[in-house]
Amino acid sequence: MFAGFTGWHALIILVVVVLLFGATKLPALAKSVGQSMKIFRSEMKTTDGDDKAAGDDSQATPKP
């Protein structure tokens, strides 16, 4: 997917982001992205825990 992605591509993307958002808003943008990722990870852990707990109960087979 990113086989042709080079340092020049990253530099161009960085310049476009700075032009769109402005240098003063970038720290706030990075902080909000970090908080969003933290919330997403905690929700994924919660979901995984719920799935494992439900899976343990459903796979238990009673012996006759």
C-alpha cells in the first residue's frame, strides 16, 4: 500500500497540513488526535474483554 511512499511524499503532506491548519493550531490538533486514540484503545480493550467473556460461556459444553 505504501510501497512508493518516500520522504518527499511525507514532506509534501506535512507542508499541506501546515498550510491548511496553520502552525498555531497544530499542537491542539495533535493533542485532540492523541486523546481520540487513547479513547479508541480503551474502548477496544473493553470490547475485547466483553467478547472473550461471552466466548468463554458459549463454548462451554455440558457433559451428559
